[in-house]
Amino acid sequence: MIQSKEELLFYLKEDRKYYSVKPSFNDWLLKSDFYYIWNFMTELRWYEYRENTSKGLFRKIVMKYHKYKFFRLMHKTQLYIYPNVFGPGLYIPHKGYILTSTEATVGKDCVIRPGTLIASNLGQQNQKLRKVVIGDNVEFSEGCKILCKNIGSNVSVGPNAVVSRNVPDNSIVMGNPGEIVPKFVI
């Protein structure tokens, strides 16, 4: 959670380390994916900061402005990533449908690709939301579904994997249902 201006600047710096340059005039003119992702990441962090620190009338008005811009970009890019879910260093290679739960907590330096679902409840019978905790340095490939409670650090989730059981640290998960694949040393 971003609680100060210094933390906001740190989060923005960590998020931008994966992108080599800022969006150019051509990116703005052509409305490229890179332009929208850059703006989405910036508004996500600003909205987190304003939501966590808004006290007083003026700050609440500014928070509402950032909330409007954030939700507008969220629906335009189909990146349904909510505030206070991801730690610093979030990397989104290109836009596409991504859905995360508001009850999830993901550590730092995460890569998330389109088609990823991080769910906190499992259907109509199970209405109680549960906390989903995901460690640092996790990579989510295209189309993966996270339905478990815990995923450790340094984990790679393969494309179209359905992870329904908890995953330990330093693992690779692939398949439907998700199974831990042994790492090969070359």
C-alpha cells in the first residue's frame, strides 16, 4: 500500500524499469498499446496513493478525479487490476483481458500477461471471499487461472494453467489441473 509520496515515486520507478522509454508523440497519436499500458500503470499508482492518503475535501476531490481516470482506462484496456493488489515492479507486456480479485495480494516484480484470472471465490455456493497471497517474482503466462490461496515466490505459471492447489516457492506450474513440473538444470 502506498502511504507517502516517496513510496509513490518508488512504485512508479520500479514499474517503469521494464519499459525502456516513455511513450512518444507517435504512441499518443496512434494510441498504441504501450501508450495505454503506461497511462494505466501511472493512474493505478496515483489512484492507490490518493485512495490511501485522502483526508480533507480537496484531496478527496483529487482522489475522485484519479478514480475516474483509472476506471476509464481500466475499461478501455480491459486490465481489471484493482488498487493495492500488486507490489512494486508490475510488468504488463501488452494489453488484453486481465482480471484480479480485490482480495488478492501480489508481491514485487510480477509479470502478468493477458487472459490471466486471479479469483478469490469459487462460485455461487462459496460466496465468502478469501485472501489470495502470491509471492515475489511470479510470472503469469497467457490464459492462466489462479484459484488457490497461496503461491510462493519465484514461481512461473504456464500458459492456460489452472492452479487449484497451493504452490511452494521456486516452482513451475503447468497444465489443467496445474501440476508442479520439475526444473531441469542445463
